[in-house]
Amino acid sequence: MTARPSPARRLLRYALRYRSAFLVGFICVIATAAAGVAGPWVLKYAIDDLMLAVDASKVRFYAVALIALAAVGGFFRFLMRRVIIGASRDIEYDLRNDFFAHLQRLDLAYFQRHRTGDLMSRATNDLSAVRMLIGPAVMYSTTTVLVFVVAIGLMLSINTRLTLFALVPLPCVSVFVAYFGTIIHRRFARIQEQLSEVSAMTQETLSGVRVVRAYRQEPFEIERFRLANEEYVRRNRALISVQAMYFPSMGLLMGMGGLLVLWLGSLDVVAGTMSVGELVAFNAYLMMLTWPMIAFGWVTNLLQRGMASWKRILEILDTQPGVADAPADGRAAVAGPTIAGRVEFRHLTFAHGDAMVLDDISAVLPAGTTTAIVGPTGSGKSTLLNLLARLYEPPDGTVFLDGVDVRQIPLPVLRGAIGFVPQEPFLFGSTIAENIAFGARGDGDHRPRVEEVAAVARLDKDLATFPAGLDTVIGERGITLSGGQKQRAAIARALMVDPTILILDDALSAVDTYTEEEILGRLSGVMRQRTALIVSHRVSTVRSADQILVCVEGRIVERGTHDTLVAADGVYADLYRKQLLEEELAAS
């Protein structure tokens, strides 16, 4: 097995896409550093020359030279930031696209195991920290190293002895950087983990705001958020306390070196072994070293933060989708136009972890027929439908479409042939028309088709009550619609793609009996043209199906038509009698 590249090498692959931009940026870094270190050298000559004789032309010359160096340095500093920071934004763009695309490939079970707020935190805060690692950290570390090396070289050329004294604090600086860098990395990772917790809590509470208010739990949620936020602040303060010791310690060490240089250098000037200009230039270069040392600590902070965040992002990017197309191996795969819709389950056994959900399920659903699945809650009905659509990966050789194992059918082809209406329909915060046309988005005018399927789903009778009809914006998760209206919009969305297989997973539970009869009447013509699977707790919904499968504890215990199952006087007949009694009691 090939070893996975290190996180740094994997991040470098993104940076290499913009190698030309970084090359230009590094040239600007060199020009900026050159202009910066040239200033004290010109100042050295200016002071020594002017101490011999003050002349207006000399003053003008040196003033123009210093101003020119400042202007050149400022110009290249602008280009340096524009190019390198711009490249880091481009890399962030690529990373964000790759991250989102990978999330789209992950299976349903992954999102059931991970909180949305945590994923959002990684997609925003962690990616921003990685961008700071690639952009400002790279830019300032390069500038720091370059200025540090050149400044020390020039200091050595001025006075070797003073330079050695000035470098005395450097070993201590290295120890401080190594020690504090490890602590910063660890504490920032804990900060990001807590930020994910706060983000997840916020997203969860806002999504369930109606439940929170219905049960009067606002004070509890406020307190829960306050405690999580307090922990986030506490962890940040722990990091701040480290930084509060780190930067002053660096300044103290460099200040002690500067004081030593000033004392020894003054003695050399008095002794005549060093000119005033050389001492001024030497101190200027020493001050230049002070910022690189402090900047090095700041850059170290960015590097530690960025790598901690990059590792958190890689945890998701390295997750292999639980449901994915098999590698091409020469076996036949179903093409879109050839799908007829014959579904078969062969000794299907499936478990979620250690919990058995389906046990030896076998059934044949001929193309163009309607099959209903009934049974008590938790009997595996929805799981069976999810396995057909490969929202969960079925075991090999257990689920077939037109005689081909669904695991060998490309996911776009398989799911493109299925119109799925789940138990809890999800609607986007756009218009009703855009939600219905979701699966058929693209070029062309879908309006006539949207109106047609809306009528089949019996959503047309409600359009007059909406402010803008089909163009009404329904809010996040369709919050302005009733449960029945959401279900009908979801049915219309499934019909919009003209599927070969139509799956209705308890899709009429939130509509009244009269509306249900209207929808089923309009769907009857649609379902004659395709294979339909209907899960329902209402006998009235399934009684006209070509066959009915009765599931109990993950097994099919009865199968047949409505009449044969009632005559068999089993589980289905008992369910039928109970519902008849409930209807009679409701009518009375």
C-alpha cells in the first residue's frame, strides 16, 4: 500500500498550481527587503559625510536617495502583498471547492454521524486559517528570513565583535519559539474543536427553533449556548496567556541585546574604532532584527494554527465515501435509456452497526407495477427503499435493477432513474417553482412542466393562497408551508424528473384523507407508466397496489393483494380492521 503524502506535501500541491504567482511574489519580496536594508547603509554614509562638512547639495542628495528607497520599497511591498495574498485567495477558492465537492460525494450515513455545525466550522474558520498559512505566513516568513540573513551580513561587515554580542540572545529565542510553538499548536486545535461545538449548537438550535419555542426551552438553550461560548472564551484566553508571555519575552531578549550593543558601540565610537554613521547603521540593522524575531513568533503562530486546521480538513478529505461507483472492470452496466424498472431483492440482509434492520428479504417488483410496503414503525421499510437508491450501500448481489446489481450501475444513472420522496421532505429556501424544478435544473423553460406536476401533486389548489403563486419564496426548509404542502411539493419535485421508478416513503402522511384520494387519483395515471414503491401506514393509500409486502421486524411476513391479504386474516387484516374502526369512531 502506497504511503499517504504528509499534510505539508499535500498542501504544497495546491500551492504549485500558482507557482508563477509565487515566483513573482518572491521577486517582490527580494526587492522589498533590498530597499529596506539599503536605507541604513545610505544613512551611514550620509551621517559620516555630513559630519565632515554640511552642504545643501549633500543633504538633498541623501534625502532624495532615502525617499527613493522608501518609495521603491513601498511599491514592491504593495506588489508583494497583492500577488502572494491574491494567490492564497485562489488556493482557498480551490480548497473550498474541493472540500464542498467531497462532502457531496460522502454517503448519507456520514452526515448522520457528524454534526452540520462542525462541518460548517471546518469549511469556514479552518479554511481561513489554512489561507493565512499559505499567504501571510509564507510572505512574512520569507521576508523575515531574507532580512535577517542580509542584516546580519551587513552587521558583520560593520563590526564583527558587536555582531556576536548582538546574537547572544538568539539561542534563547530559538528555545522560546520551539517551546511556545508546540503549546500554541495544541491550544489552537482545542479552540477550533470548541468553535465547531458552538457552531453546531447554533445551527441545531436555529433549525429546531419551533420545537424550542413550543416546549418553552429558550432559557435552557440560552444557558447551554452560554456555557459552550464561555468554554470557547476560556480556551482563547488560555492561548492569549501564552502569546502574552511569548511576545514580551522576545522583546525583552532582543532589547537586552540592543542595550549591550549600544553600550559597547558607544565605547568604540569614543575610542575612534567606529564612526557615528556605522553605529547608527548597526543599531538600525539591529532594530530590523527585532521585528523579524517578533514576526517569526507571529508567523509560527500562523503556521501552527494553519497546520492544525489543515489536519482537521484532511480528516474529511481522507474519508472515503461509503457509497461510490465500482472501478470499471469490464462488467456490464445499465445505461440510462435501457432501464425498464424491474426491481428484485435477493436474500437481502442489512444492519446498521450491530442492529439488524433487514433479515433475508426477497421480492420481485415487475416493471410498471405498484408495490406497497406496510408494517409497524422500525420494521425496515425506509431502509429497504434507501438501499434501492443506494443512499446506503447494499451488500453485493442482493439488490438488482433489470437483472443488474445496483452496485454496478453508475450512481448518476441509477439515481437519475428514481424519483424519491422521503418521509421528511426537505425544501430549500427559494421559490416553490425552483424547489419543484430542482432535479431538472438546466437550460430551457421548465415552467409548463412545473405547473403540470404541481397539479398532479394537488398543489395547484393552494397556489392561490400564496403571495406570488409558484414564485413565492418559502423560507429556510420551507418554513412557511404546512406539512402537507411540503409533501406535495416534494411529490411534484420527484415527478419533475420523469423517473422510471417512483418511491413514496410515507409521502402522504401529512395530508387529509380527501386530499390523499385526489392525489392518488391523479398519480394513478402517472404510476401506470413506471415502477412505483409506496410506504404508508394508511391502508387507503396502498389498497389499490399490484402487490403489498407486509414487514415485521425486518422480515416480509405476508405478501399479496389487498383482497388476498384481508382474506388471509393475518397482520395486514388486523391493521385493516383497526383503521376501519378508527374511521368509524372519527365519523361518529
